[in-house]
Amino acid sequence: MLARRAALSLLAALPWSLGPARAEGATKPPLVFTGIPDQDESRLVERFGKVATYLEAKLGVPVRYIPVKNYPAAVTAFTNGQVQLAWFGGFTGVQARKAVPGARAIAQGAEDAAFKTYLIANARTGLGSSKEFPKEAAGKTFTFGARASTSGRLMPEHFIRQAFPGKAPEQVFSRVGFSGDHSRTIQLVQSGAFEVGAVDYTVWDLDSKAGKVEPSAVKVIWESPPYPDYQWTVRGEVEATYGAGFTERLRQALTGIDDPAILEPFGRTRFIPVDDAAYAPLVEVGRSTGLLD
């Protein structure tokens, strides 16, 4: 009897032990988010798991991260409402906002305002570093990253077409492939499976620091002009679900991240506010390359 009374007393006290913010958040559906799988899975789990924990504490609502298999799957999850927030590349963000009226870009990495692509080459090609687009790469085998990647496909294709007017990449290189993500691009070029590749410069830096790049086997031969890239994009209905002003609270939470443990897996120093207008150049490039309707 005493044990039963003690158990009932514990159950009665339990809701109060959760705290007002958590109890209130428990009445709301989880804010679910995803991110494009632009590098190896272990890094993605580390990166987004920390973001979920941080946002849940800041916003007072449950926050869940769900992984996706590829770039199109991230866009699909956002457009069908499976997720309300996503870390997109510049081009996937453009695609998602085009498909979802009311969706908005709210934050980007400080580095994303002037992002860069690196062209990398296997050492056996003999290609050297160049300030101009390395036209001597013509005739080599070449790999992009994911088909919908901004830094791994959209912008590199744009620069290739600029360097070789009237020619598609397939007419410039002896063979063209798509690795699926930037870490994979580095490994394919490093191994010699492809001679040249296009890669996100932040992933190159992260993989170099992690000891995954062998300098004697692969090197950067060209750095692109800057362009806008990654961003956090949110669906418009979060205001109805979580209350008026939630979008701005979310923006402030993201731009308020100052923990290196969260920022370093992104290869970012901080997040800054942004809006859709910043990505107008990518809309223009997407249409000119035929990758965007």
C-alpha cells in the first residue's frame, strides 16, 4: 500500500518536473527538418543532431531531424510537408521555394554569401593551379557532385559553358559523371576513377582537416568566382502551427548559434539573416543552363 501511494505521488508530480516551457512545447507537433546529404553520413548525423537539440531548447517545441538519401529527396520532403525546415544548397532552395508558396529563406552561413567551387585534379594529370578556368582540363574525365548541387553541378556547369561557349560539359570532357556528394567527389578524383572534379570548398577544407585528402594524389587547380549558396528555408505554415512570429524566432535562434561544436561540422563561422532575393543569380543561372524551368 505504501509503495502504491508513493508511485501515485510520483505520477502526480511528474508534469511539473518537466517545466512550463517543455510542457507547453509537448502540446505542439514536432518541428521536423532535414538537410541535403552533401557529405558523409557520420558528419551529417553529428551536424544535425546538435542543431535539433539546440533548437528544441531555444524554441520550446519538439524538434526532429530526419535524414534523406539524396538532394531531390530533400526537396520532395519539403514540398510535400514532411518537413517544415531544411538546410538546402542554393539551387535546391530555389527549387523548394518555387514549389511551396509562402516558403522563405531565413538564414545562411556567413560564408554562403560568397561561396566557391574548387576544381580538383588527380596528380597524375599534371594539371597545375590556374587563376583562369583551366581549359587544359578539356578531354579529361570529369565528375560533378550531386545533380542538383549548386557548388557541385549548377555553378561548375555554368563556368564550363562560359569557358567553352556553345558546348555542354559532355562535349568538353571525355566522360562526365555524378558522384552524389562532395566527399565522394574528392575520393573519386583522389583514386583516379575520375581525373578532374568539382567540389564544395568547405567540404574540401573539412575533409582535409580530417585527414581524408592525400595532397600527393589530388590538388585544387582552380577556384571559382563567388556566388550565393546554402541556406535555411522554412515553410510558411509554421506561423499557424507554432504561433505568430515563429519564423522570426527561428531565424534569431539560427543566427544566434555561437557554439563551435555546432558550427564546425557545417564549415561555418556563424549564420546570418538572408532573404529570397539573395538567390536571384541562381535562378538566372538555372534557367540559362536549362536546369530550372
